[in-house]
Amino acid sequence: MTTISRPTPADRAEWDALWQAYIAFYESEVPAHVSDATFARILEDEQLHGAMARDASGRAIGIVHWLTHPATWSTGVYCYLEDLFVDPESRGSGTGRALIEHVRAWAAEHGAEKVYWLTQGHNATARALYDRVAVSTGFVHYEIEV
Ligand SMILES: CC(C)(COP(=O)(O)OP(=O)(O)OC[C@H]1O[C@@H](n2cnc3c(N)ncnc32)[C@H](O)[C@@H]1OP(=O)(O)O)[C@@H](O)C(=O)NCCC(=O)NCCS
């Protein structure tokens, strides 16, 4: 059975393994001091929030991170799901779905109006899941590095 819980300081090594694998999935790099700060802010649970999934043996197999922000189209907040990763060996058995549901339930409890996230158009595996649990808005994502 998969369990989902907030990370604690003792989870740093397992979180790091999943976080680094997630960054590698995007063929990207995050400086060590940023990873340190991210984990610290997730532990604070104020601006950034996170959860880890564990399998029946207690092994960490997935992570999800999210945050809320105000919105001009609402007096409430929106919940942005920023990172989602499941260990390749543990995929296809509902962990990704459970992590998204965890964020949805958290958002409902905290008065957010919606949960939203981005994915690359070609990420067919992730989209197979997302098409089952959410609505694709058709928006296209742009950004400017500053
Ligand atoms: C996307 C990701 C988090 C999904 O995790 P997961 O634990 O495998 O997802 P689930 O097992 O909950 O899958 C849910 C649904 O998608 C389907 N699915 C999962 N993998 C699939 C695949 N490779 N092809 C087709 N469908 C798939 C499952 O059948 C399941 O449907 P069901 O619940 O109706 O049977 C995982 O593949 C991952 O970490 N990918 C790399 C990182 C990534 O892309 N992150 C998201 C960035 S936006």
C-alpha cells in the first residue's frame, strides 16, 4: 500500500534521490544550495509544500511539491503543482495519481479554488495520467529568463 506524508528532516537523503532523478529527467541542473533551500522551505511548509509517497516496505517512491498564489480572477488562491516524480520502478501503479489527489485534497482543505500544473506537450506518459484526472486547458506556456 502506498502512503503519503510530509517530509521530515530525516527524509533528506531519500528526497534528494528522487529530486535529483526528477531534475535529470528534465536534463537540467539545480545548484546544491538551491536544493538545500528548497528542502528547507518544504520542511517549513509555509511558502512551499511537499509530500513523499512510500511503498509498503517504507521506501520513498515519489515526490510532489506545490504552492499557492493570489489571483486576479478570484479573491481566493490558486494552487500550482510544481514538481511531480515517481521512481521509474514504481510507476503505473497509481502513485502519481495518489500524489495529485493528495495536492487536490490539501488545496480543498486550504480554500484554494483550483489546482493546476504544466507539462511538456510531448510528455505522453504524464499526459496519459493527467487526461484521466484533470482537464487540459489548451494554454501554451511562454517564459522570459530574467
Ligand atoms: C508522470 C508520473 C508522475 C506518473 O506516475 P505513475 O505513478 O506512473 O502514475 P500512475 O500509476 O498513477 O498512473 C495513472 C494512470 O496513468 C496510466 N499510465 C501510467 N503510466 C502510463 C504509461 N506509460 N502509458 C500509458 N498510461 C500510463 C496508468 O494506467 C494509470 O491509469 P489508471 O489509474 O486509470 O489505470 C511518472 O511517470 C513520472 O514520474 N514521470 C517522470 C517525471 C514526469 O514526467 N513528471 C511530471 C512532470 S509534469
